[in-house]
Amino acid sequence: MKNFYHLLLRELKLFSTNTVMLAIFIAAPIVYAILTGEVYKEAKVTDLPILVVDLDETPFSDKLIDALDDNQYLKVAEVRRVRQDFKTELLQNNYQAIVTIPENFQADIEQKRHPEILAEVNSGNMLTGNYATTGIMNVLGTLNAGFEIGSLQKKGMPTAIATEQFESFQISVSRFYNPSSNYLLFLWPGMLGTIMQQVFLLVFALTFAKEFASKSILELLEISKSPIYLILVKSIPYWILGFLLWFGLLKLLMPYYDVPIMDGKFAFFVLTVLFVLSLTFLGIAVSVAIPSPLKATEILMVVATPSFIISGQTWPLHQMPVWVQHIAACIPLTHYLEAFRSLLLYNATLNQIMPQIIGLIIITVVSFIVSVILLKIKIKRISIS
């Protein structure tokens, strides 16, 4: 029993001196619990931006616009007076829906001609699309009843009878960008991107860490002491294998699962190259800074694990606390998934995903510079010793 207690104390001592293990075992659950709670603490999506096209410009249409803006799920971001194809603007302005109030709306209601209000909902994100639909239908349904009941009461009809005849206008709802609410189309790209990030980070976390741990880095330094040269030598084989696997996988599985082929193939290629480069240099920076292969992979997994939650793939990024948004902006997956979804569902162009491209370029450049500096310092130390 004495030996048993001795071994227990020994294990606790080993555990307490391993900072990475302490971070994973104690800090990670606390941080992830707080992070997840902060992301979903509102429990519902609010203030979704919508565009209203008011072709009537009457007190009735103004009342309808005010009611939409007062709904907890909606926020009227813009009102326009001319009807045109706004779908190209949805991606840039992040509008969740377009509500069109027809011409002669008030006059048609007063003349019992039952005008039709068109609500076009962006279903690219099923969660926000459903919330937007609920908010619009609640507002239009309530006003529909209010307009008709008020009109009938003015004519002397008793309230009890008037409430049974309350449809003053029709409501037409159309959904675009994943109108069938295909859950595979919604979730599959996000999971693929997440897996891709995990795989590349794991591989590159081991590149230099294994070399330093086994002292085989000396063999490389006999050939070249250039940090950039060594980074390229260590990276290019994985780039070739990774691109062959990634693009081959998509080529085979997208038709198999009836996922539509993207129009912007060049834009997707550019996006994916930048995504891989950002993961490469991020992984190498950690691999050089933490020369232990085990610790390097542990640290990167701690960083990468919550990335899907805060990427904006399921819960809108703009609904998260600002400090969480800043963390998300530093993770390559956030930019990749947002642009991937835009290309897949919205047929976006390279210009339309430029904010995400710029985000990946910044992460790539910063990670590359850090990697080169750290590796140069390590090479200098080895040369001196």
C-alpha cells in the first residue's frame, strides 16, 4: 500500500509539472465551456438584416416596415423604392431576406383586392433562414389580421365576426440558396473543411518537432541553413499529397452525394491554396517553437478543437461576442468556410470572397514570418553549440 501511495504521488507530481497536460486536462474544459456558452448564450438569433422594397410608399407600407423592424428576429437594414434583382447584393450586404411590398398595396387592401407580399428568404444557412421566415410570417400574419379586422369594424361589423375574416393580403414566401433545406449541403462543406484543417495542422506540427527531437535536423543543416529553403523542402511533399487528396475527394464525392459543382472553380482553387498555406505556416511555427512532437500536436489540437463552433458555419458570426469574433478571425477555418459556402451555395465570384481571401493572406504572411524567424533562431543556436 505504501508503494501504491508513492506511485500516486509520483503521478500527480509528473502531471503538475507537465504544463501542456495541465492546460488540456484543466484549462481546456473550462475555456471551451465558457467559449461555447458565450457563442450560444443568446439562445436565439436576433436582428437578422433584411431588405424591404417598398413600391407603395403609403401609411400602410410604413406600418408594415416598422413592424418588421420591431420584430426580435429581424432588423430592416435598408428600404428601397425600386424593384430589381438584389440576390447579387445578398452576399455583400449579408441580407437574410428581401420583403417586397407591391404597388397600390394600401388601395388594394381597402378595395378588397388582396394584394400579395413577396418574401424571399436566404436559406444558405438553414438556422438563420428559419428564424427569418418565422419573424416575417409572424409580422405579416399579425398585420394581415389587424388590417382586415380594423376595416370590417369601421363598417360596423361586430368584432367577433370580423376576427373570422381577417385575410386582407396574401403572403408568398420563396426560399433560395438551398431551398429544399438539404442538411447535407448545409453541413458537409463545414465538416470537410474542419477535418482538412485538423489533418494539416497535425502533420505540420510534427515536421520540425520530430527533426529536433531526433537530432536529424543536423542532416538538413549540412545541406542548407536557409530557413525558407528548409520550410519549402519540408512542406512541398505534403502540399502535393494534400491537394491530390482534397481535390480528388471532392471530385468523387460531390457528384455521389448530389452536391452541386461550383461555378467558381478558379476562385475555389485560390481559396484552398491560401487555406493550405496558412495551415502550413501556422503548424510549422508551433512545430519550431515547441520542439517536442507530442506537445506540438497537443497545443495545435487545443487551438483547433473549438474552431468549428466559432467559425460561423452554424451560428452566425455577427451574433457572437466581439472578443469571440476576433479569435475567430485569427483561425484559417473561419475564412475558408465562409468563402466555401459562398462559392458552393451563392455561386460567388473571386471578388465577392475577397474579404476572406485577404483574411487568409494575412494569417499566411504573419505565420510565415514567425516561422522563418523562429527557425532562424533555432538554426543559429544549433550552429553555435
